[in-house]
Amino acid sequence: MRKLCPLCGPKLSAFCMVMSVWGVIFLGLLGIFFYSQAVTLFPDLNFGEEPFRPLVVEQKYADKATQCWIAAGMYLVTLILVLWQNKYNTTGFLGTT
């Protein structure tokens, strides 16, 4: 069976691995803080022309928390891909059959 070609080299995979780990940690924590409705994150909620109501604020916090967790999940998928590439680069496969 033929091996898959590498998508990125060892340096790029190491850099992406560090950035992905940082993205998962940062966005995971940011999602937790939005979920707990941290007051310091209130300016990051976009209201537009909507009237100010407590239920709207709670929904905005919940939406932002969900968005952060989705982005953290995307970074986690990137981390898994980069870990696979890093393992591929260190084992020395050159795509031979």
C-alpha cells in the first residue's frame, strides 16, 4: 500500500503544533469565561440595534462561548493532523511502496 505524502515539513509541523496547543488552551478558557459570563468580556458582545435585555445578554454570552469551543475544536483537529505529520516526518517515510 502506498504511503501518503507529507503535507508539511518538520519545522512547519512543529510550529503548527505549538500554535494549535496554544489555540486549544486559549479558546477553551475563553469559552469557559464567556460561559460563566465574565463582566470583563461584556464589551466583546455585539448588540447592534437590539434593545438591552438580560435574556439577550445571556444568549450573547452563550453564543460566544459556543463559538470559542467550536474554534478550539477546529484547533484540536489541526493539532491531530499536525501530530500525524510530525510522526510521519520523524519516522522517515518517503512515500515509497
